[in-house]
Amino acid sequence: MAITPGNDLKPHIGIFGRMNVGKSSVINALTGRKQAIVSAVPGTTTDPVRKAMELGGLGPCVLIDTAGTDDSTELGRQRVDKSLEVLSEMDLALILFSENKLEEPELLLLERCRHLGIPCLLLHNKSDVQALNRAVLPAIEASIPVLEFSALYPENYLPALLKTIRQLLPESSTQSASLFKGIVSRGDMVLLVTPIDRGAPKGRLILPQVMAIRDLLDNEAFCVVLKETQLEDYMNSSGARPALVITDSSVFDQVNKLLPPHIPLSSFSIAFARLRGPFEDYIKGTPYLDKLQDGDRVLIREACTHLPSCQDIGRVKLPAWIRRYTGKQLEIELCPANNKALYPMASYAMVIQCGACMSTPRQVRAGLAEAMAAGVPLSNYGLAIAWMNGIFDRVISPFVKL
Ligand SMILES: Nc1nc2c(ncn2[C@@H]2O[C@H](COP(=O)(O)OP(=O)(O)OP(=O)(O)O)[C@@H](O)[C@H]2O)c(=O)[nH]1
Ligand SMILES: [Mg+2]
């Protein structure tokens, strides 16, 4: 499933169910367009497919069509795994059934949602052919809404479905939290240090930098954007007293040395990690860098595939720094977006996650869930780099009371 820039910041609503229950048809009914391929042949949808759309009264969101979860062929089992994997990233799951068949495949999906804490609703599709018989429901928890639907004649059913979706979507998935609210005040001056090296994309800034600028403006702060090579001149000549300096983590060492110690310093990666990831776990886990041993496996998790500078840091710089800092023979593996790690998560001595500026908190937690359950120490790019440069306390202090 390719990540589309920006989509990942919107609430994710997935449609799940057996083959042929009408999942793709429901997507088309919700979007009002024939976007998804529909056919009477079971197994038409093979991979998760995302559609960005505006849902009535809810604003932008991402709908995800999935393959049926009752396909028992060899290839089908892989598709089922993919559907279930995607389920763990959803903010809301629509579980479709038809002909009053509420059996093992549906109960499995309900159980998954309960286990993962994902809100869900049951949608009885094809109600134009056979109306819902509520007698099939008693086994189902009363708290799960059950609605009738017909993707062939959606007009009568859409208002109730949209209303229920709006009610069930957690508020956190529709409001994007602010990076710097409560951290900077109106009129504060914030310096953003953005290296323009060979790894930087041509002609533009990378997304975390752009998002930071927008967030600072939303918080009525001033921001000055400069390169690390301009920092010294700027500080000497302007007499500026920044309330905060946010830098790319890759130049932490340089910026830390140039900046007077009383000026708060942190990084883009850390600012995002606080919003998107299990920040406290990262803070607790980072010191484990000192305990790594020869032969340990370290997993570097990257949430996006398209930012060259991120690739550079995850693939080249960070592994080299970790090897140099620890002096140990480590097996360091990079796990790019949407890929599975080579080994079970529990077999890693440590997992280091990028800032995940493109992902929802639910997606980050889903990706780390196995490692968290196994008690594997977690860290984040910026926090790990800061630790290795001896400036950990300095860079977390803008966000954490020490
Ligand atoms: N009568 C009726 N037929 C429907 C309804 N929804 C879907 N269908 C039909 O059911 C068949 C399967 O629809 P799809 O939307 O492709 O079902 P799906 O769940 O996406 O199927 P897979 O991708 O194969 O898992 C098609 O022939 C649709 O026209 C409905 O509400 N009423
Ligand atoms: Mg389909």
C-alpha cells in the first residue's frame, strides 16, 4: 500500500469483511463515484486500496478497501494477512456482512478490533435482497452499532451511516495536534536550522520542515529559517535571542556547539516523535544504546519511502554513528515504510523509529506494537542521535519536565 503524502494525517476508515459482501461497492457508495472495481467474482479486491475523500460533515479522510478475510487459497491467506495488518492502523473499522451471516470471519474481525481498541461498526449490506434479522445479533456486544445498508440503493442508508461514522471516530483522529502549542508563545522567535546538503531534495524543503513552519505561524511565533552553515554568523550579527531552536537531528553536534547552552534546542524528528509515537517509551528506551552488545540486532524503522534525506539518515548516517558510538559488532537493519522487519520484533535488542511526520499515531503504534509487547527498548532518530552526542537532556527539555 503506497503512502500518499498528506493522506496519513487524515482519519483512516477501513472496510473489512468476507469476499463479495460488497466492500468495494460501499466505498463507491460513500464516495459517490465508481472508484473501486466491483464484480460478482469473489476475490476482486486483492490488496488494500486507499481513497482520499471528504465525508459529509467530517472533512477529509482516507477510506481503505480491503481483500475479503475468508479467502483460504494460498494466495488468499496472504491477502487476509495484509487486510488484518491494515486493520491495526485504522481509526475506525466498518465490518460488512450480508445475508445475515454473522459467523467466524466477522467474529474474528470484531475480536481483532476489541483487542486493538479500534472502534467499529457492523454494516449489514445487501439489505435490498435480505433485511437484517436481529436474531443473529445477540452474541454481539451491545455496544457495537449495527446498521442496515444497501450499496445498490444507498440514498436511504447513507445519512445514518455517516452520522454513526462521525460519532464513532475518535476526536484525536480528526484533530491534528500542534507541534509547538504550549511550547512557544505568541511573539516568540524560533530558529529552524535546515541543512541543504546533497541529501536534501531539489528545490524544496522536506515535509517536517514545512509543517514546523506552518505550526509556528499558527502559534503566532516568528520563525527564521537558516542553514547550519549560517548559524554562527546569524547569532553573532543579529543579536537574536531565539526562544527555541529546532534543527535537523543530523547536525545536532554542530548546532549544539554553536548555540549558547541557555537557548533551548531540539529537533524536527523529536518534535514529531512527541506527537506521533510513544514518546515516553522512546525516552525510557534511548539509554539502552549504552547496553548494546556484540551480535545484537538493531532495527531502524522508517515511516516513509520518498524523502531522500530521511533515507540517508536511516540508511547511512544513523547506522554508522551507532556502530562508532557503541564500538560493537551490531546487525543493523533498516525497515522501510510498510515493510515487515526481517526477524520477529522480539528478536531485536532495540528499535529506533523515525519521527513519522507522515503517519497517524495509530499507524506508528501499530508498527511498534509487537516490539512494545515484547518489552524491546524503543528510541527515535533524534533522541538516539542526541544521546550519542551527550545532549539528550538538553533536547528533551523543551518538551518534558526534567
Ligand atoms: N443486491 C445488492 N448487490 C450488491 C450490493 N452491494 C454489492 N452488491 C453486489 O455484490 C457483488 C460483490 O460486490 P463487491 O463490491 O465487488 O464486493 P467485495 O466485498 O468488494 O468483494 P471482493 O473484492 O471480491 O472481496 C457485486 O456483484 C455487487 O454488485 C447491495 O447492496 N445489494
Ligand atoms: Mg472488493
